[in-house]
Amino acid sequence: MKKRIAVIDRELCRFDKCNLVCISKCPIAANNKKAVYFNEEKNIVAIDEDLCIGCGICIKVCPFDAIRIVNFPKPLDQKPIHRFGINGFELYNLPFPIENKIVGIIGPNGIGKTSSLKILIGEIKPNFGEIDKEYEISDLIKIFRGKEIQNYLEKLKENKVRLSYKPQRVDLIPKLLKGKVKDIIDSLKEDKEKIFLILNEFGISILEKNIENLSGGELQALAISISLAKNADFYYFDEPTTFLDISQRFNLINIFRRHLKDKSSIIVDHDIAFLDALCDYIHIFYGMPSVYGIVSNLLSARVGINNFFEGYIKEENIKFRDFEIKFEKTQQIQPKNEILIKIENFEKKLDSFKLFVESFEIRKKEIIGVIGANALGKTTFAKILAKEIESNLNLSISISYKPQFINIDFDGSVEEYLNSIKKIGENEIKEIIFPLNLQRILLKNIKNLSGGEMQRVAIAACLLKDSDLYILDEPSAFLDIEERISLIKNLKDFIENREKSFLVIDHDLTFISYISHRILLFKGNPGTFGKAKIYELKDGINEFLKEFQITFRKDKETNRPRINKFDSKIDREQKEKGIYFDV
């Protein structure tokens, strides 16, 4: 029966610079025992969880904030499935596929979602918390005997299942493969014609391109197409919507429905509307990121997602969050708000692409959401405003810009980097550092950050600059659901406290619908022509959704936007009224 988990962040722990105060201050040491000790063999500080009394003194005295100790309200009566090193992250329980169904996984970053998939496909061998050991699938079967996952594990053990796995980091593909896309596909064992078919369903033409020249969305579409083309029994997709624009995400729902029909699959993602529309069931991952993760029992999609937002799993009587995530309607920007700047009609031609923006104004304390398919000029427009692309626009305001692709060329800690932009004072800590939850990674080296951490640092760097207008290009990328909801609140607080304005480009429709006052909608022909026009919030999203014949309604329990089932009664009724976004 486990009473507590003690985790030490090895990157933050600098025992050579702190005189090992965690060891000297531990009260257990007074009894000639060592709950915190120096492991000479591993050359690391370690904590004996059985001797630890959970007093928290070592947490308080650690100058580098490297220690986390979690005392459980009631002891855990199960073994961890896997532990990542001494005093490392622990994963409890596993998700499991259901025959001919699509199972979704939701939960914060750093909670074990990707690791669980790698255990299910046999890439990680579980150690059951015994760091220097590896156990086989037969040992997993003993733990899950009599449960639904047992049948899958037995087939996996006997090599009677064919697996297809689409990894999370598709941006690494160009480092592994070189050459023209068509030649790479020709070299694969998978059904080449099916790959071509699915790429065509994505509506992209990449066969003659070199793989190193593909965009993130094109790499994602290629990886998904190859994974779906495999003749498998079980399909696993880790964050398939990353880099895809809103229209591609809607399209992917239909692609998955067609090609995963009568198949078993598990999909990890942070786009709630996408998972809600696609999945039959949901597993919730909860716990404390980077410390421990627990997998819930299987829940219906609607119940699972609503339980996630409530922070309470009724069926298991588990409260995993102290607060409920609520969706509150964004207040429409008041016409009386002072105009920050008016942008007159303008055109910009870049090679064979032409952009036209209709006249509109940006008001103070306003967030304008920018939506539309990829390659219609959204990022081009942002770079024009930020003066990274020359134009005839003569703007009399200061602008801070967070680009779509983050490449921070800095050798040093997060704190050093942010201080190089602006000295961090009490106001910055209160309004930027703590709201973006950066306090624990300030001492980490920039080069060692995860995608989500890097995104939050880039947002902070943008906000630290004292500007009139802030432009955030895809700020939700790599952020988990809770981080996205938190960012909505943080930006709203920021504009109230500092009376600033924002343009936010993003592909998560739930995120954009709750952060925006108005919508700047881009339409046109991708790669050739883009036209931008300003709309009131509902009108802009409604106009966008009409093109794809997709309707949204408001969930009665959480107020979150939900995609209506195609051709359902409510879908038909909303279309008859011309209401595609009834939220």
C-alpha cells in the first residue's frame, strides 16, 4: 500500500551547489536513518518513500525547487505499471482498445499518455516500479487478469495482433527520412495506393516535394496516411491534430470514420471538439504532471469529457482537481471602446500568392480571433503587421509578435532568457510568470524544454514587451486542455490589467470561440489567394462552419461547444435555420 510518491527533477537538482540541505534538514536524519540520502552508485540524491514521513521540509529548503512529494489521501492499493528512474514519474493502470470502437485519451501533458501507448505496442517494457528490472507481457496479463484488456495483451504476447502507431513528434520525420515524398512512399511496405488515396482525401499535393520542405500539417497528413494504410488490427494515434488547421481537423474526423470503421483504435489529443465528435469512449488520465499519472476506467465520450471538466469521476468517486473548468461566454467588445488602430483595405502579392484584407479596426482591450484554412495568408498578415514582411501599411502602434514556429536561439536558462527581454519584477511575476506556470522551469535550460514548455516561454517573451498590440500565432499548439483554458483566462486578465489588444491565430475552435471578441475570417484558395474580413464572433464562426456543413451546439452541463452528429435531427434543424454555431 503506497502512501506517497517522491519525485526529483534531475535537471533542476544541482546537489553540487546547495550543500545538500535536503539531506541535512530532513528530520528522519536525527534518528540515524536517511529518508533523503546521496546514492553514491548513481551519483544522485534520492528519497526513500517508505522512510519519508511527507513533512515537506526538503521541498521548502531545496533552492532549485527540484523536489515534489505527494501524500495520498488514502494509500494506493496497486502497483505502478512503470516508473521512469529513481524518484521518477510513475504510471498507474493502462488504457485499452475496444473491438471496432474508437477510444479517446484526454489529460494534461506529462501525465503518461504517450508512455501508456508505448507500453501497449510493446515499445516500453513495464518495470512495475522496480527500476532495474523489465517485465514481459505475460506479467502484465497476471495484473490485468479478468479485465477487458487481458484479451488484447494475450494476443500481443502471442504476436497475433497487427499494430499501427502514429507517433506524436511528426516534426522529427525529416531527420529520419530524406528525399522526395513519392520515392519514400514507394520504398514502404504499406499499401501505396491507399496512402495516395488518403493523402488525396486530405486535399494536399505533396508527392513531388522533398520531405524536408513539408509543413507541419503536411508531415502530419503523411504520417496519418501511412499509419491508416497499414493492414492492422489495432491503430494508435498520438496527437493527430497537431499542425492541422481547423478545416483539416473536420476533414480528419471523416477520414478516421471511413478508414477506422470496423477497426479498433486509441487516439490521444487535446482538441476536445475533435475527440467528442469522433470517439465512442474516453479514458481520463489524472494525477500530477511529471510526478504520477492514473488511468480512469472506460467512460462514454460525453460523460468522460464532462467528468474531465468537472474534475470529478462520478463512477469511481474520484475528485482529481479542486476546481471545475467552466466555459463562460466571451463578452462582446463594446463599441464605445477606443479604437487602437484602423487598418484600411490593402493588398499584398508574394510570388504567386495574393492577399487582400478588408478594412477593419482593432479596439483597445479587444481580442480578435483569426481563423481559416492553412496557406490563406494568416501568418503572412501577422508578419506584415509585425513588419517582418514589407508592405505599404504605415502603422503608428508598437507590436509584439509570437511566431507560429518557435526557434529560440539562446544558450541559458529560461529566467536568463526572459530577463534578457525585460527584467522580471513583481508585476511580471504576478501577471505573466505565475499565470503561465513558468516558476518551476525558470532554472531549466531553454534547449531542454518540451514543446508545451517552449510554447509558454514564447508567449511570456511576447507579453513581456511593452506594446500596444500583441499577436500570437498558434499559441495553443503543444498545450494541453487545462493549459489552453488557463491561457484564455490569463489573456483576458492581461488585457483588463494593461488595457492591451490581441490578434490570436489558432486552429482549436473551442479555444478561439472562448478567447475572442470578434473574428477575422480568412477565405480563398490555399496557396493562391486569401481574403480576410472581420465579423462579430458568432457570425464569423458561423460563416466558417457553413463551408464545411458542420454544426455546433452548447453542451447543457458544461457549456462547451459540441459538434452535432452529421444529419442528426438537431444538425438538420440548425442548418434549416442557418445556425451552424449555436453556442
